[in-house]
Amino acid sequence: MRDKKRIKRILSLIEELWSQNYDMRFFQFCINFTTLINYKDSDPWFYEDDTLIKALKYRMKQLKPNKKTKERC
């Protein structure tokens, strides 16, 4: 049986990412995001939630501003 707590974890990660891309409609956000986890010959339908969580966290790290880069600006 899957852990119910994963739902809130996933939704909070989606909320944080989507709020950084707030101009996108929801399905634009979903489709754009699936390209990040949609590996060759793979279908998001079959991804387990832990794979999704890892991908969401990875994407968040990519979008966080780099302190060194910010200082140079």
C-alpha cells in the first residue's frame, strides 16, 4: 500500500514549482515538466511517485538562484 503522505509532499513541490512559473496554465506546466522525467522509450503513466518526487526536487534545485551568480549581477 502506498503512503498517503506522498500526496501532500508531491502537491507542495508542484505548488512551489508552479508558483515560480505562474504564467503557465496547469497542463502546460505538466507537459513541460514531463519532458524532464520522460526518458527515452518511457511513459510517465508508469512512473512511481518516488521518481516524480526526485524529479521535482531536482528541478527545484535547478531553478534556485545561485548566490555566486546573484552577487555578480
